[in-house]
Amino acid sequence: MSQVQAAIPPQPRAKQLRACLLCSIIQTPADFRKYGCPNCEEIMGMKGFADRIQTCTTTHFDGVIAVIDPERSWVATWQRIKTYARGMYAVRVKGRVPEDVEVELESRGIRYRPRDQSEQD
């Protein structure tokens, strides 16, 4: 079972929540600033950088999924997040990652799939 776990945002801050444009995890801006993204910090580099958080996350997302056991969850498999940290995820995220992130993904041989469900397999 995955040992990494994201913080579950408290209810009063629900309007401030942001979703990562790459993995769709939902956190408060303060959590992104303090911890970065638990799934893709190496690529996104948000920890400690408010401007990077603004460009790599969005408040425009639909639906919320609570993932407790990503490795065994059929929903996590369907959303392509079964290897990610436990936490809250957006079903659909509007927006694209910055161009430098797309270039980095391409250099690593990783195909970028926007989380807005515009690309289907």
C-alpha cells in the first residue's frame, strides 16, 4: 500500500482549494507551498514558490475523489492515479501545465495527458 499521504483540506478552506494540473491532487495553496505536490514535485517544483503554485495549479476543477488505497482502487486505476499518494483528487482539471513542464516530461519520455478529459485512449 502507498505510504505517501496528502493532507486533507479542512472544510472552511474549500473555496481556496487548488488542483495540480499534472496529477489532479487537491490541496490548499499553503499545503502546496509547504510540502509541494506529493506526486510530481520533482517535475513541478512548487514547494516554497507561490508564483509556481499559481501556474501549476488551478481552482477550476470538477468533482472530487477521495483515494484511500490507490493501488487497489478501480477508480484510481480509471483516473490513472493508482501509483499516486492517498488524498483528494479532482475528476477533471481545466488547464494545461506550463510549457517548461511539458518539455521536461517529453525529455523524460512521458506523454502528457491533460486532466480535462479532452484526450481519450
